[in-house]
Amino acid sequence: MRARLLLLAPLATLALAACGEKSLDNDKGETFIRGVVSDKVGVKVKSVSCPEDVKAKKGGKFKCQVTGTDGTKGAVDVVQTDDKGNVEIRSTLLPSAKLEQSVNDVIRQQITGRPITSRCPDIVAPRKGSSFVCQVSGDDGTRGDARVTGKDDVGNVRIDADFLHTGAAENQIVRDVERKSGAASVEAICPAILPNMVGQQFDCDVTSKKGQITVVATQTAQGPFRLRLKR
């Protein structure tokens, strides 16, 4: 799936120099940027570091490094709009909530609507070819990884997750159990997150009018699964 997540518009403006001062207020700028990035981009910020002794100059530009609570780093651009200390804050960091929601949507499509939550790095700056991993969790606690890759430098990304379709797996198990046991009204519940990997095993709870059993499913190369009852 492709998604566009970049926040291109200026985040905020601020005066970083008092009347008559020739240098920008470094501490004031760092505090302000921390609040702006946290509120408007939605990332968890641990600290902000800006260059010291920046002279007030119209058109002057510099970068401030933003560090997330997980140690990831990125930068925001600061552009001076005049020589009196007024600046504009611009960010190309991906909005955390929107990124995680996009990952959730992709995984939900693959596993038939089961509730999913994802956790991506705090600070992500888009770059063509760069990639990072978001951890996804199902409603039953099962987990897996989704990889997000930058398609360009302007916020277009590709989200990849190599999971089995849980609904399709459950349907196949139902058909196999019905065929082998002759049971009717069979229902199967399998783990929410099933990495697509030959040889993996997972338990599915199968219920019919005859009672409830646990089936161990093994993914094979020739066909989706090999089944056996769990004693």
C-alpha cells in the first residue's frame, strides 16, 4: 500500500530575538520547537538541539535536531523571515499517528478486520529508499513487523507486511475439519498475526456441535496447511 504522510506546511512562527538583539534566543527556540513538534506532528520528543549564536538575518536558515523518546533523531528547518528574530518552523517529519493508522489499515485488510495496533519509531524523516520497521500487535497479543519504505523525499511511502490472511486460514481449517470429521457448524479462531513462513506452527480453536478441539496448523510449501489435533 502507498500512503502520503508528509506535513509540508510551516508549523508555526515565533520571535526569537527581542528588540535590538542581534542573536536568536537558543533556549527559547528549542523549547518552542519541542512543543510545536509534539503538538502538530504528534511525535514524542525527548529533546531539541539548535545551533548557538545564530545571528538575526533575513533569509537565514538553520536546522535543529529533534530526538524522540526512543532515541530516534530527525531535523526541523528554521527560516528567518526578517532580521528582527522572527522565524518560521518547518518540518518534514512524518506524523506519528497518521503513519501508525496507515500501518493499521494495511494489516487490517490482510487479516479481515481484526483490531490491530502498531508502534512506529518516534522520529521518522522521509527519504527515498530508506526503510524502518513498525511493530504490529493483534487483539490476542500476537505480534509481527511491517516495513515502511520511502518512495521519494516528499512523504510517499510503501507499507509491506508479509502475513497470512487470518480469515482465509480459518476458512480452510473449517473446510478441512468438516471434511475429515463430518462435523457441521464448524467455527475456527486462529491467531490474529500469522507471519507468512513455511514450517511455522500455530494453534487454532475449532468449535462444532460435537464440542471444541485445538488444531495445530503447520504452513507448508505445497499447500497452505497441514493439520493435526492437539492432545
